[in-house]
Amino acid sequence: MKDLKQRGLRIFQWFEKRTGLLKPLEEMARHPTPSSAASWWYVFGSAAMVLLIMQVMTGILLALVYSPSASNAYASLQFINHNLRLGWFLRAMHGWGSDFMIAIVLIHMMQVFLFGAYKYPRELTWIAGVFLLLLTLGMAFTGQVLRFDQDAYWGLGIGASVTSRIPFIGAPMVHLLLGGPIIGGATLSRFFALHVFLIPALLLAFVGLHLLMVLRLGINEWPMPGRLVRKSDYDRNYVALTKSTGVPFVPDAAWKDAVFAAVILLAVMACAFFFGPFGPGGQPDPTIIQTVPRPDFFFLWLYAVLAFLPPEMETPALLIAPVAIVGGLLLLPLIAGEGEKHWSRRPVAVLMVTLIAVTLGTFTHLGLHTPWSPAMDSWSSDPVPASFVEHRTPLERRGALLLQQKQCRNCHSIGGVGGRRGPALDAVATEMTGDQIVRQILQGGGNMPAYGKALSPEETTAITQYLRTLRGPGLRPAADASQGLQPQNASHPVDSTKGASGAP
């Protein structure tokens, strides 16, 4: 036994002499931490790193089986769910781990903000954290795309539509992401490369930078009212604080990190076991129009914001707001790097965190429970009222049937029945000309996606002809002002509520 220990010691010394790994690891474990920072409030960063390690491990195992091609992705997920032993649990761990990681990173960022830990000399630590948050959200979005179900397909279409609005570089970026102008065979392989190679590599690089800054600059001390941060004396005061009250990170602070990380991992496992994996929710089919693709939980707030925005505000909000928010986060430590740290002396900071939390929570709730996220079974349970199909020609009745089959009723009501995301169609012919209806269907606009590639010319014609019959009693159909007003019955003699005569 003694010989075995000596042999192991010699092997260890041989590796240590050539790699020199023990010394930096020992320095990392023993680096002094202010005793006030050995708190349960400082455990979120370590928990996020543990979740990242779990995501990398489960992601590698899934990548061994997953097929990143448009023709095989859905089948490979079904194989993992139903044929691979504990494959469903592995997928569930990866999916729930993503949600937990976003939540932990957000809580950590808010804690750092409230504790003033972005101030001198930790400006670069905060900036690296902002990029880590963005990369974590990028991992979540690309992971949803890899499910390649109906939600992923149409959600990616909306994402590409948003990207295309960026001036000058929008179209090239869409081509770069999708591998062409449409979602095709190259799209999934590109998102697989983003999700498995590029974004994880950037995440690990920024995590390394983040840890290096923490080790070099130390963990932020517990903020005290009246203790101001000044570049002239902060370093000297921090060194004195660590000498007088400092404790080694291991074990005095590390045990709290380990306990909290274990609790988080157990919570991920519990959610994976009881709730299972996310999707896939249906094989992607561009001929089946899903007008309300619902994103994953942490993107629901954005879904609701875009639904409630007026059409004229969509593009400015999509192009200006994200740049302003990210720019503000990056500039924060540069413009407010000194001064008070304690939250009781920074009421504006507390108000901002509260406002952001309430806003995100409210819009997430709206994304789950309001008519702006209507139930997807409305098309099958609520037929077009009979009064809206009477006295129509065969072509117009085919349009009414297509309106039902293509799930347009998820967002639009007729006769008070249907979704309320979009405007009611009872009198659409009085508000839009035939050309405008065609353009709206093919190109979309406002909150409505473009359906030009999902409808044949014959289907578009049938739907348009039917919609042109929908107008209230005694109302004129919409007309092109440049062509002059048309007589009441010149376009179509049918009134949507009075039958063939059109009489009031």
C-alpha cells in the first residue's frame, strides 16, 4: 500500500513538474475573500458555471445521436425520446438546464447591479458578464431551432424577418444564418454549428476571462452605506480589508457555492423527471400555417411586446431598443464606476431592477394567458358561421374553407367567433381593396407574418374573393381612390349579414 502511494505521488509530481497546474489551482482555492462576501448572496455565479458544465456534458451526449439535417432532425429527436434508454431524461436535463441557466445568470446580474459590483475596478468583469448573458440567450434560441418542430420552424421565420429589417446588412445576415433566402437544408446545419461549436466556444472564453478578473481583482466586498468607491484609494482599502477579515475561498466560501449548486442540479433533475423534455411539437411543414409560434419561456415577454406594439412602432423597437439596452449595460461601469455601492443609497437602481422585473413578469404572463396568444385549437372547434357562407359562389366558399384550414381563425374572428390577435374580418372589404388584401396575405405586415410561400396562387385568389364579400350592412366596399368611387354593387352584390340581395 505504501509503495502504491509513493508511485502515485511520483506520477503526480511528474505531471505537475511538466504542466504546473497545481499552483494556479491552489492559488484559486486559497485566494483571500472578504468574510462578508462568503455569503449566500454570492453563490449565483458558481451555480451558473456548474450549469454550463452540465449543459456541455449533456450536449455532447445528445450530439452523438442527433442528426442536424432538415430531413432527419425530427426523427432523431423521436429516437432519443422513445428508443434510446433514458434519452428523454437526457433531453429534459439539457432543456431544463437551459432555462435554469438563464434564470441564474439574470439573478446574478441583478445581484451584481444592486451590490454595485460593476464599479471600479471590476468594469471588465461586468462587461464580460453582459456578453455571457447575451451568449446564454443565444444558446437558448439556437437550441429551440434544433428541435425543428412547428414552433421552431415558424419562430425561425419570424426571427429571420426581424433580422432582415436591419439596414444594409439585414439581407446578407439572413442569407448567412439560413444558408439562403429561405429555411432550407443548410439552415439546420448552420444553427447546429452555432449551438455546438461557436457559441459554446465564446461562452467558455468569456467564462475564463470572467474568472480571471475575479481572481485578479477579488470578490466584491459586502457594500456598506457611506463606504464610497474612489479610484484613488479603493485598491489600498480592499487589500487592507482582505488582510483584516479575509478568509480562503476554499472552504469558507466554497461550501455555500457547492451546496447551492447541488440544490440547483437536483431541481433541474426533478423538473426533467416530472415534466419531461421540450417537444418536438410536430414535424415542420411549411404548408401548415402556424400563425402563433410560441417561443420558449424566457422569450415569451418579447413575444407579447411585439404582439402589443402598434405596427408603426415594430421596426424602431426591434432595431433601436436592443442596441440601446445592450449599449447602456456595457457603458454602465464606465459612466458610473465610482461612488456609493449600497442599494439603500441608490434608490434609482432599486427602482430600475423592480421595474424591469415587474415588466418582464407582466409581459411573460400576457404571453401565456391573453388573447394575443390565442388557443391553437380555435380553427378546429369553431367553424365559420353559416350566415357568412350563404349565397356565395363556389370559389368564395372555397376561400371560406381555406380560411378555416389554414388556421387564419386563430388570429381573426368572423361573427365574433375566433381569435382576437388580429382585426375582425366581418367588414374587411370596407377597409381594404382587393389588391390590398392580396398584398397583406402575401407580404404580411404589422403583427401578421407573410404567407406568400405557404399559399398557392389559386388558394390566394379564393381567400381574397371570399374576403371581398365581407362587409357590414349598407356599407360600400373599399375602393382605390385613384380610380374613383365604384357603385355600391359593382364589386359584389352580397352583404355579409343580409344574404344575396344586399338589402339593408
